Amino acid sequence: MNVMEQFWNASLQEAKQGFVERTHDYLCLLCGEQVEKGIIYPVDGALFEASRYMRHHIEQEHESVFAHLSGLDKRLSGLSDHQASLLRLFFAGKSDAEVQAELGIGSASTIRNHRFALKEKERQAKVFLTLMELLREADQDGPPAAAKKGKPQKQEEVQVESGSAEYEAILQKYFPQGRSHALDRIPRKHKHRLVVCREVAKHFAPDKIYSEQEVNDILQAVCADYVTLRRYLIDYGFLTREADGSAYWRTDQDSGEEAQEEKSANRKQALKQMYKEVKSEAGVYQIRNKVNGKILVASSANLKTINGKKFMLQHGSHPNRELQKEWNELGADAFEFEVLEVLKQQDDPNVDVKDALEKLEEKWVEKLAPYNERGYHQEKRM
């Protein structure tokens, strides 16, 4: 699940704070940075636990959640540049007269009208969200309420008995070349969709944990619209996943409650072990413009979150405006991300990892000199 999906799936409170709490870490909804729980992070002589360090990260990297969101592309925020500028000034506590003087438009009463227009936009957004919720509930073609809560469908709830003539006829209709081949289309009828999902679920081993990419790879071979198919498998309870989308597994619908609980306990143990084995690495990376050779050198406490920087560029919110401008002009294919060096892990808990990472980044900036025609950095004036 990418950062954008994580943001859409977050609650309003989580979106406002800019991060979500997961089993083993905190995830920044603005760039994908992950902060591991159970670690004390040294910051300028102070010691921060994970959640406080995540708030510090947002302040340092994004200024604030408000600043980041108000700087998103109009396609995401629905705000014009003018409306976004007004919101930023309002957020800064400027009076109508101060806003008018800073923007040089109309009069104080003009600014009051803009405030009213933004309030109207807020009310319209609430009406629209309510309508979409009601529409979703009224969708008779969608999964039943029990399935939407992620509860597995019991055998007796599936209206067509597995192995029956009707069951086989439905599979023949949607898998005309055979059930080992691609799905012709996702059924519109609820009953047919249940049968198809039940059959597709057999592509997953019952005792294996899958990453989201592994699930996508399997489903892409079955159906071009693998995202929708994945959603139905989860809605109907044939697949279950971690809340953050980090792990998926097939639900054994035919086993008893006791067996289900035992498998759930084993699965949690396997997930914990998997998490321990996948350690985050800090290091320095570069973003290189393949057209003109210019580079930006940066560092990250978790190199797995580099995709979060791609997300920022794709949505027009990267803090380096020159890099953002050329990304917008040339497109994503004109750039590549490359890890330059991984920070060596220290056994000494007193070592300041942040300081070591900053020094490593400085070393690479000095080595590559990414200034002027060579890069996106500004030379420091003496």
C-alpha cells in the first residue's frame, strides 16, 4: 500500500496528526517515513520516544501537516493556488486587513468574502462525503454488511454449493478457458462474484503470509483489474490483511473457531519474526536527473521510505523547488533514485545516529559537489 492509499485510509484524527500507529512502528502519512517503536531517539541533547520523534520528523521535514497538505497539487487538494495561499495566511493568524495587504487584492471585506467561500466549500465537502457514504451503503451490488467488517463468510452463507452443477457453470462462464487461466471479467452479480472469489482464493496457500506486492503479482495473472479483485477478496473474507497492508493471508473458512484462533496466534508469531528479520537501514541516496545529470543528495533514517520522496515529487510537494520544477517538466521517467552508502550499524547505544547520518551526507555532498549545473544544492556562503 503506497503513502497516498495510507492517507486515504486514515481516520480524520490520524490525517490531522500526519501519522498512523502500526504494530511495530509509526508511519508518516506525508512521505512514508517509518519510526520503529521501542527505540529512544537522541535529538539535540534530548531523548525522544518513537511517537514524539515522529512529530519531530514532521516538523523538520514538512514544517507542519497543514503546510504540507496546503502545498499539494490541486488534483489532490481541490484548492486553487489562490485559495491555498489564503488558507496559509489564515492559519498563520493573519487578520483580514493583514491578508489583504499581503496579497494586495480588494479590501478587507473582499477577504471576508473569501473566508465565507471557504466555509461554503467545507459545508459542501461534508454533504458530498455524506452522500458518498449513503451511496456506498445503498450499493446492492456490493458485499454484505458482515463481509464489509472483514468477517469471513461461512460455508452455508455462500449461496452456491462448491462442486455443484451451478457452481461449475458459473466458473465456466467467467473462466471460459479454464479456471487455471485468466478471469474473463469480474461478475456484477453478488452470488457469482462470491463463487469467483472463492475460486481465486485457492491461488493462495492457506498457511503462508504474503506481501502486498506478492498478492498483486498473483492477482495480475488472474485479472487486469487486480486492485478491485483484491478488494473483493478482502471484503468477502477470503483474504485477511494487517491494517497497514504489510501482510496478507488466506482465510480458512472451513475450519472451526478453535482452529482459527490457533492459526491466528501462529500467524502473529510469524509476523513478529518477519518484522525482526526485516531491519531498517539508514543511509545516503541521490536523486539523479538522467537528462541533464543534475543530482540531489539526501539522507534517510530508513532507506525503505525513499518511495515517500517519489510521492512528494509526484504530487508537487517536494521542498527543493528546482528539482520539483524539472520533475514536473520532464516526468518521473527522467529521474532515478540510487542508494550511495548505507550507514554502518553501531552496537553502542550512546552513538548519535542522527549526527552520524548528517556527517555521512556531508561527505557525499562534498564528494559530488552537486551545485549549479551539477545539482540542486545551494552553495553555502561563508
